[in-house]
Amino acid sequence: MSLTDIESWWGTTDKLTLFGTAATFAAVLVAIWQLRDANKTAVGQFWLTLRGVITEYDDIHANFRPRGRWHGSTTLPNQVNDWARTELYMGLLEYCNTLMDQDLLDRKHFCDWYAYRIRNLLSNPRVITYKLHDNAEGWKEFHALCKRLRIKIPEPTKGLAPFISEDRSASEVA
């Protein structure tokens, strides 16, 4: 093999290496672009899933909304099943706080889309008193969520009706 043959071979190898490197770089850029696109899609799907789960508690949310049955009420909710659904709803909101801790939910978007629901819950003196003050230890994440969203939990109300109504329906007695 002569020096000219080696130089010719080396020049071809340099060109192939350069082409291969450029092709690899282009493939990496395409992969990054596709990954970013897939991530945006996943985030959108996650928010839609959360929206779907939260709407499972629209009955509870409607009661706490302005002009709802429980908005500002010192006597309602007062039934076991109402309290149970309210606790599940509050627990779901607590779970959202945990997801924000893990950077899986964006605080600003959550605040923009869901903080009003927390404010509506806090319109009810019974929730404030019986859940968030009398049983504050059990609702640490809810307190943390309110703090994160800069929502002040009001002071408890004295002299409220009993936590659970003493009246029982015929189906509960049977």
C-alpha cells in the first residue's frame, strides 16, 4: 500500500466519520424533540385525568359553592355520608399537594384552576372547625396546601351544631 493509497483511504474515513457524526447528532436532536412533544402530551393527559377525578366530587363542590346548601352553613353538612365524601374530596386535594411536592403538578396552574374550590370549602364553618381545627393533626397536608396557595384558613366558630346529626333515616336504623 502506497502513501497515496493511505491518504486516499484516510480522507474517505474522515468524510464517513464526519457524516456519521452529523447523522447521529441529527438523530439525537429529533429524539429530543419527540421526547419534549411526548412530555407535553403526557402533562396534558395528566391534567385531564385530574380534572376527571375531581369532577367525581362535583356534588360536594356544588354544596360548598356560593349559594350552595353548605356555603357558610353552621348546620350542614351533618350526615355521615356527606362528611365521608367531603373528607375524600379534601384528601384528593391533599394528594395534589403531594404531587406538587414531587414536581408532578405545577403550582401556578393548580392555583389558577382549583384554588377557588379550596376557598369554597373554607366558606363552611363546620369544615373549618371540625376538620381543620379540631382535627388539624389529621389534615396536615391540607394545611400545607393552603399555605402553598397562600389561602388563609379562617378561625374556628364556637357553638356549632353537633358534628353528626342524631337523626337517622329508616334505612340507617334497619
